[in-house]
Amino acid sequence: MDLIDISLYVMYVSIIIPIVLVIVFPIIQMVQNPDVLKKTLIGLSSILAVWLIGYFLSGNETEVYNLKYKISISPLTSQLVGGSLICLYMLFIISFLSIVYSTISKIFK
């Protein structure tokens, strides 16, 4: 083994250990404190609901992509991309409105 192999193994270990710790420690914290788990599940389910709304609002216009860009995109891929973009727009609007609301409510308090 030369220096490059040893460096690669050190790099692999340096990447794998933090990834495992980032996954394991929040799970331990959620098991010890169920309120954190409840809040996390509420947040994840609300983001999933916003994404599902965006997915069902989007279309699968594959003909436009196939004719204009000369690439083949499946209807599912087109709808996933469109749904993700609509979800992004909705989350941007929600975050903007929440910032405006919090700023206005601080003024009147």
C-alpha cells in the first residue's frame, strides 16, 4: 500500500463516521424526547402535503421537451420536476408571507 491508498482509506473513514453520527444522534434524541419526534413528523408531513399538492397540480407535458430540446423525458419525470418546482414556489410564498406576518405583528405589539 502506498500513501495514496492510505489517504483514501483515511478519507473514507473521515466521511463515513460523521454520516453515521448525523443519522444516529437525532434518532437517539427523538426516542428520548417524544415531543421532538411529534414536531418533526408534523413538519415533514406538512412539507409532504405541499409537495403532493404541487405534484397533482403539475402536468406531464413531455411533447414540449421532446420537440424543443430533442431529448426524451418520460411523463413521470416531467410531472416530478413540475411538481417539485410548484412546491418550491409554494414554499417560497409561504415563507415570504410568514416573514411579512411576523414583521407586521411585531409592529402592533
